[in-house]
Amino acid sequence: MMNDQLRALLRQMPKAELHIHIEGSLEPELIFALAARNGVALAYASVEQLRAAYAFEDLQSFLDIYYAGASVLLKEQDFYDMTSAYLARAAADNVRHAEIFFDPQTHTARGVPMADVINGIHRACQDSPVSATLILSFLRHLSEEDAFATLEQALPHRDKFIGIGLDSSEVGNPPEKFARVFARCRELGFHLVAHAGEEGPPAYIETALDVLHVERIDHGVRCLEDAALTQRLARQQTALTVCPLSNTKLRVFDTMAEHNLLGLLDAGLLVTVNSDDPAYFGGYMNANFAAVFEALPLGLAHAQRLARNGFIAAFLPDEVKRRYLDEVDAFFAAAAV
């Protein structure tokens, strides 16, 4: 059982969030407000009915309702309001820096201009006290040709995003499906990440590293099924952006007590804690830390290590990382007094 001091420290410690899908931060109340503003008819009669529908059995059943929620996003201001709402929650959780995924194909397929998507999200980041950068993510259930077209549409706005990611349905859509477009993104100088080893096998982590040449693995919790891969990730200090509440909500682990976060740490991996799709999975950053520390034998040293890992794994200049890491260490030094 976690004590009150540790609970307070987890809430107050400086954090970086590296795995947040901005569309997954859309709370039911905002979905209804945007639906009313834009004249979009929803299949749910009330906020309560929509929230009750957030009962997922797997990744696909989550994605179905996730895309339905995104249907209310039509104008630049909608993307601004969604992003502002997330960043306010992040600030309240003492998140200092966030690297935010956005899925333009979810919106351009509905006729929303790419400029409205990117400009709305980016403008909210500029207006926030939280440092925030953007990672454009391709939907892996769509074709590589579609990803190439999306990249071309986005390139006029390339100063507004720092990286490229890969998300959506993992099973049956291996990383190598996107080898050519990731090679192009690498040539263009973007940071590269990919979802791998959540519902997909450890082999997907290997191909994300070897074929896509990603710098971070999003999720990656199934790496422990392959000892050689685990050793490689530890040796290379390839970051894993782990999302505890998401993993239990989607039944990657049946209960938080079964989560392998401690095993990942004990294996020497550069693990970070993140919220993934917090409106749908039951909590933002502080809720994820609280849930996993409540369920597993994690203590003060783990908290400091996880807080540091978030900044170590961030795509930030070294001097900025050092400033954040000094802030983390000063925070824990004061807590130990």
C-alpha cells in the first residue's frame, strides 16, 4: 500500500509525457460541446451515456469509439480547444514537457484541411505554460501510399512538428509495411518513433528498430518475452513509453498487479510512464503513476528514476534536458530532507 508521502511526491514531481494521443484526450463533455458547436449528430444521448460506452475489450473496440469521438473535430478552433484542455490537465499534473501525437489522417479523410489540424494544435502548444512539441503519426491500418500522401500534405507545416510516429491497429500491420515512408522521414531529419510490442509480438519491436530505425518504442511491454531483445534494448537504452492504465484497460494485462513495469525497470530498460489516451483509459499522468505505484512494490527511488527517464528520453536539446533533470534531482533531494 502506497503511503501518503509517496502519493504526494508522485503528484508533485516534475514530469515529461512522451506518449499522448491528443485525440485521445477528448473528454465526453468537450465532445458534446464541439458537436453542438459544429452541428454534429452523436450516437449517444448524453455525456453519461457516452462515458458508459468507454468499456473496451481490445484495441479495436477502443479505436471504433475513438474515431467516433474525433468526428466532432472540424475547425482549427476545435483542435485548439482540445489541445488547450489537455495541456491544462498536464500542467495540473506537473508535466513540464509533452510530446504530443496527432493523427491527421483521421481528420483529412473527413475533409478537414491539414492546415487546420496542425495550426490548431500547434497554436495551443504555443499558448501553454507547458513545453510541448508535436509528432505526426501515420495510421498503420491504412496503406503506405496514404502515409506518403499525408506526409506531402504536412510538409508545408514541417516547422510545427518534430517527429513521425506509427499508431492504430498493431496486429496484422507490422512496422516494415511503412519502411519506405519512414526512410523518407529520416532523410527529412524527423525524429522517428513507432508503437510496437503492445498487442503485436516482440518481433514488431525488432523491425521497428531495424527497418524503421526508430529512436523510441511506444509501449514495448512485450519485449520481456524475448531475452535477447530485452538485453539489446537495455544495452542501447532505447526508451519505452509505457502506458499502465491503457495496458490494463485494453487487457494487455488483466490487472495492474500483473503489469511488468517493475520487470522492465529491473531489466535495466529506459522506461517512462505516460497516459496514452487519458479520456478513454481512466486517467492522465498522475493517475497512471498512482495506479501503478499502488499495485506494484515501487518506491521513492523508482519514482525518481521514472521522472528522470521521461526527460532523458525526450527529444530535447541536451542543455534543456539537463535543466529538467536538475529540477527532478533537486525536487527529490528536498523530499529526502
